Amino acid sequence: MADPTTVRTDARRHHDPRVRGFASDNYAGTHPEILAAIALANGGHQIAYGEDAYTDHLQRVMHSHFGPTAEAFPVFNGTGANVVALQAMTDRWGAVICAESAHIHVDECGAPERVGGLKLLTVPTPDGKLTPELIDRQAYGWDDEHRAMPQVVSITQNTELGTVYTPDEIRAICDHAHAHGMKVHLDGARIANAAASLDVPMRTFTNTVGVDVLSFGGTKNGALFGEAVVVLNPDAVRAMKHLRKLSMQLASKMRFVSVQLEALLAGDLWLRNARQANAMAQRLAEGVRAVGGVEILHPVQANAVFARLPHAVSERLQERFRFYFWDEAAGDVRWMCSFDTTEEDVDAFLLALKEELAR
């Protein structure tokens, strides 16, 4: 009888691995150390639905980053992490205050509203960052039965515009929200990039300053797939396990999500990957500043560069390198760097940019 674990594959490569772009850090592949960790966790049987040895060990790894009360609930993706977290922090009549540019508002297809049953109360911001003063534009009406009740403030670190909150800025938000009886959620899809930018441990701007729950991002930091809801304040949530299942975010073979997060966090892979992506964004920004006809729109503090340039130049450049318009009418674009972006990738892009501007 044939060995059922014998390796055979009929798969073929359908892409050119030499091709790189600046569209999204989701375009990047999986870090080899994470692929090796997945292979390490393979073989034999482990209890399903999170009762495995890898998910158990992940809890201790999370404690080393976020303190002894932290509890991680691995999920499939970032939208799932945000929706599950926000559901667990709110009542059926609850609302979430967030920046107008927040991912939960702009890029999750209405999932917080349609799946989570939440009302999002958005605030325009110049740089993607909330402040206590901006929060107060929506923080009212708790006793008004005609208005969804503000119960959570959700911030993104780093923001959708590539800017980074300082620990003091997040502490001020947490103190202000808690004084109003609200909780604080942090969307950490790129939390590693923020920590690398600030050069501080992740706890410095999360549990230490009062964040109650965070969505921890693995995919943009080199994972194959997988994020986690990390509960920092157990009193801030209800029924997390049930909501994760109800929201279709409970992986049966959870060991393969958990081992990826362990591979990132047990050592310094998360930080190495984030520093590389950030450094390449800085290299790109420095090169762009030396080119006439391009305006950088926001401080480059993580792995994103937002720029404005002639529309026709962007369209021609997109034929050579993949990237997205951020505001096509204004000519605004976003260039993202990933853990596997190299100096050669950046320099080739800058050369192409100069050539297209000269046409």
C-alpha cells in the first residue's frame, strides 16, 4: 500500500517570480521561514479548531509581546479579525467611531455593518489619525434612543495613509475614550511596520497605553494567510469564541494559522520583515523627492508612499509596474513596499518614473 504522505505534485508555476510591483504588500509571497514553519507543523494528527499544541504555544508567545492577560484568537483574514473584534466589544445598538479613511469603513465591503450589525460613525482626518477632539465630533448621544450608541473607538496603526501614531497619541485617545465609557480597538494589519518605525515594542502603543483589543496582522508581514484578534482587556469583550465561529472565522486546522504567527513573533522575523519594507519605502521616497514633477502627500513613516503626479504618467508607469490610484481624479497614487522589496526593485521603479516623466 502506498504511503499517503508521499510527496507528489502536478502543479506548475503560472507566474514569473521576478516580477515585482508596488501595488500592495498583499501581493508579496510568503517568507521562506514561515513556509518552513508550516511544513514543521504538518504531519500526524492534531486536535482541530484550536485545541492543538501550536495554538496553545501561540498564547505564550503573545504574552511575551502583549502581557500575561493577552489572549489570541487566530482567524483567516483582517476583515474577519476586525468584524469579530468589534462585534465582541459592542451591543446590538452600538456604534464605532473611526477615521473616514479607515479600512473598516472604506475597504471591507460593508462587513462591519452587514455582518457585524454595527454603525460606523466616521470622522474626516487630514492624516488618517484620530485625536480626542476629532472623536468628540461623534462621541455624544449615549442616552438618545434615536442614535446608535458610541461604544468603541477604532484606530489603525499604522493608518491607511501610512502615518504612525505615537504611544502618547494613543494613550490620549484611550484615556479620552475610557472617560466616556467607550473601549478602544486597534486595527493592526501593519502593526509590525508601526513598531519598526517607532523603534519600540508593540506593547508600548497597545496594552501599555490602554488599548482593549487589537487585530494583529500577519499576512502583510510575510505570512501565507492568517491574523488574530488579541484581547488585551478581558473585560472589554464578550463571547469571542462564539462570535469567531458565527462569523465563519474559526479554522478547523488552526495549527497552520497559529504556527505562522509563532514563526513571526517567537523571534524577530516580524521586525526584520517590517524594517525591510519600511526601509524600501524610505529609499523610494528619497528617490522621488529628487525627481521634479512629483509631490509626496503624507509623511513616509511606514511602508507606504503617497504621491501626486500627472495622470498620464501614472497610466504609462502602471504598464511597467503595478500600483493603484488612491484618488484618480486628483492624480494621487499609492506605492507600497513589502518585506521582499529590494533596493534593485526600488531603483528600477525610480528609473522608470524618470523616463515616463521625461516623455
